[in-house]
Amino acid sequence: MRILDTNLLRPAQGLGDEPEKGSTMNTLAEADVPQETGALIDHILTRYHEMHRADFAALMLLAERVEHVHEGDAEAPVGLAQALATLAHEMEDHMTKEERILFPAMRDGGGAGIEHPIAVMRADHDDHAENIALIRQLTHDLTPPEHACGSWRSLYSGTLTLFDDIAAHIALENDVLFPRFERG
């Protein structure tokens, strides 16, 4: 399952649909991303890797609190904290591989064999889709019930923002950075 096919796009937007103005896909196309590879990698590290780490930490704490406070509520997102932790762990492993292996090789100009680590990163991107689908299922597609408190609403809003950022991050790597080094 490809992460950008279904799970990170907003539910009303299908693959064949034109992106809404301001959507992740449209924002990426309009974004002022650095053209030089080293600057683009730096942008990915600061805009996405650092932000994902901070966002996951905050959202996991908030999810634990919401699950605890609303444990008797049938609509509570039971298991969300664990699902976020699992996705955070997957993402951390992925980002560490990029930071230690792929990005240094790209900064050195790529070279023979770089297609393999790029293929691994693309596969990782696709693998995140399963946990994102689980999170969407646990949260009724990140739609809080009418009686949800402010923390619950913030949790869903923050998770949706994180998913939009992950989609933009993946699109930037898959569609802009990686093709610079793929032969064929």
C-alpha cells in the first residue's frame, strides 16, 4: 500500500481528483524548496525530521492523557497512544537511516549503488501506511465526537497536521530529492 494513495490524503480527495488549493500536494508544488541538494537535505532535516520528532512526542503524551481521562467513553481512541508510538518508532528508524546512510551519500554526489538505499527508503514510506490506516480507524478518520473535550480535539487536529506534514515530507523525497540520484 502506498502512503500517498489513500491514507494521508484527506478522505474527500481521491487519487484522480485535483488537489484542493492549500492541500499538501498543492502546497508542495508551490513551496519554495531549495534547489541545491545539500540545502534541500538540510530543509528536510529541519522542517520535517526535527518537527516529526517533536510532534510525535507531544501527541503521544496527549493521546495517553485523552485515553486515560475518557477510558469509560465508548468513542475514546483506545490504543491511539500505542499506535502513535509504533508509527513514531518506524519513522525514527527510517529517519535515522536517511541521516546516517542516504543523506551523507547524497551530499557526496551519490555514486554507484545509491539506488538500493533509495529503494529501501521508498519501501519504508509505503510501509508507514498500515499504521496510519490503523490510526485513522481508531479515530473515525480523525473526526472527534461532538462531546469531545478540547484536549481530544487538539489531539485529532495535531495528528491530522502531522499526517499532512508526513505526506509533504514523503512527496518531497520521492518526487524531488530521490529522482536526482536514480538512473534510468
